[in-house]
Amino acid sequence: MALKDQWRAWQIARDEWKAENARAKAEQRACRKEGRPVEQLGPSLNGFTMLPWLLMGLGAFSNLVQGRTPNPWIGGIALLTFNSLYIYVVFRAFHKETREATSTRVAVGLMTVLTCALAGGYGGSWLTFFPLLGLAVGALARGPNIGRIGLALSVLGGGVGALREGWDAISVFYGTFLSTMVTAAILSLAETVRELRSAREELARQAVEKERLRFSRDLHDLLGHTLSVIVVKSEAARRLAPRSMDAALEQITDIEAVGRQALTEIREAVTGYREGSLATELDNARSALTAAGIEPVVRQSGPPLSAQTEALLGWVVREAVTNAVRYSAATTCAITVEGTAEQVRLRVVDDGSGPPSGAAGSGVGGTGLKGLAERLATAGGSLTAGPGPRAGFTVTAELPVGEGESARDAELTEAST
């Protein structure tokens, strides 16, 4: 094997070992700073953890130094070659690409031939190279074939040992089988743990992103509608005050009620337990449209809806009415809910001057409408928004009914009962 390949593998393992230690220390410091228990993961497994096992070859090295081995120069060169191949293999065993590379398999084949030659030629302490070979093979082996590989290698070691040592070779058989299987089991388990930990971190990151998205949607829908209603009613109170103080006080009372309701809804949105009610949103829509000088027309027909469906349609009513109050300058806004056994459709149509800024065609424009479209798509529905056939703006939402509630729907249903 080329020395530069061995050097590159050693450098990669060294850099990964340093990076893993740095990351573990940073995580421990963060845990201590936040008062969380420190997760003890133990040392990471890499090529360096496999190097101490080369001490098993000290017996053969001692025989060389003391002159007990025939042809010591050949034995010394063979020992150096075996150790080099072992280091090359174990440092490449911790990466799937290098582990399955042809050069790694060739290195294992050369180790096998060299081990058979040394053990068969010298015997004695040189037979310990079979367990060392088992360590290297176990570091590479993965999957259901490891049992057959370990058994075949053990039979090979036991057979070569039997030619030299007779029945004493049973220890070679046992040592080779044990080193191969234990190494493969430990490294496979360590690899699985690393993959599970990586998956857990990815799931945690996705959960945080999902919660941020949920909160941003709820906050936009809640505050956008509520603040629009407060502004409209405040303007109405200012206009009515010079002519009728009682009418102005009625608007101010509505502002107080809307503010209190908004506080409750925001608390529920923060904790993730907000329950929408279509009837409540329709009542709020009538009040907001009337205060803005827009005549509300509400029609509702069809069977009762599930909790989740009502919640989603309530969000659509809230967003569509908010846009109508803010942008449309309409005189009339019609809200129609039509339900069948298979589907429910909600349509909000105003006769204003045109669509709000950011919406065009039959697509979905602003942030609120885009968020609603994503919510309805998750529930198997759809949302379209765009200019109406006779000017104005139309928002249409469709949702399936009667195909089984989601887990969230079931929770909302239980909570409502």
C-alpha cells in the first residue's frame, strides 16, 4: 500500500478525533451553563482505538530480537509489513467509502496471506497474528454475513495452528472468532449510536423549525386581524364621538372586548392549544366588517363540521376579512360556507377595488394566505385567492370531510366535549 494513503487515512482520523472531542467539550460546557445534566458519551471509536492491540505481536518481536526466529530479516520485514497493513485497514474501517474500497479489500487479502505464511512458517507466538487479523476483519465487516466471515477466518486460523501446534490450536480458533465477532459487534453498535444521535439532532432541529413556523403563522393571523379590528373600531369611535357619545362608548367597549380576547388567543397560541371556532370567527367577521362600513352577508349550510375543519376555516375567515377591511375599500363582503358529506367549501367575496398587494392571478399572495394554503394542504385541502369575476377579491378554501380525523383533530374533538 502507498505510504501517502496511510498518511492520509491517519490525518483524517486525527482531524475527526479532534473535531469530535471539541464538539463534545462544547456541548458539555453548554449543558453546565444551562444547568442541564451532562451527557456522558465516552470516547469516540476510531483508528487510534485499534492501535493498542498491536501489542499482541510483542511475543513475535521478542523472538526476533532474541534470535529465536529463523531468517530474522525475513521475519522482521514481514512483521513490519503486517503492522503497516493493519494500521492502513483499521484507519479506513470507520468510513463507509474507504471501508468498501477495493484497496482496503486487497490490503485484508494480503494480511490474510501474510498471516498464514508467518503462522505456518514460525508457529508459536506468531499464531497470535490470527486474532489480530480478526480484529482488522471485524472492523471492516458489517451486515448479516459477519458470522460466516468470522467462522471461516477462525477455521483457517485453527487449521494453520493445528499443523504447527496440534490440539493447542483450539485457542487460536477461539481467539480469532472472539476478536472478529466482538470487534464487529462493538463497532456496528457504535456506528448505529452515531447515526441515531445524528437523526435525533436532525429531528430536534426540524421540530424547532416547525414550532417557529407554527408560532409565526399564529402570531400573524392573530395580531393582524385583531389590530385591524382595533384600528377600524377606534376610527369609528373617533367619528362617532362628536355626534353620539353612547355610540362611541359602544365601539370602545368592543375594542376592550377584542383586546381581552386577543390576549387569551395569544396565550393559547404560545402554549399550542388554541382551538378555533367557525361560529365565533363569523361573529367577529360581522362585527369587524360592520365597523369598517362594509355590509356583511353570511350564509352557512351543510352538516356539522369536525373541530379541525372548523379551526382551519376559522383561520381563513379571519385572514380574508382582515384583508377586506385593510385593503379592499369594499361596500359588501359575502361569506359562504357550503358543506356536503364529502367536502366543505368556504368562499369570501368582496366588491372592492381589487386584490390586496402581493396577490395576483389565482394563486396565493401574502404571508397570511401562503401560511393558510400550507395548513390546508397538510389537511388535504386547498386555498385559492385572486380577483373576482366582477372585480373585488375572492378567497376560496376547500377541505375534505368524513375521511377520518387526524391526531390533532381527535384531540380537539375530545377537548371540545
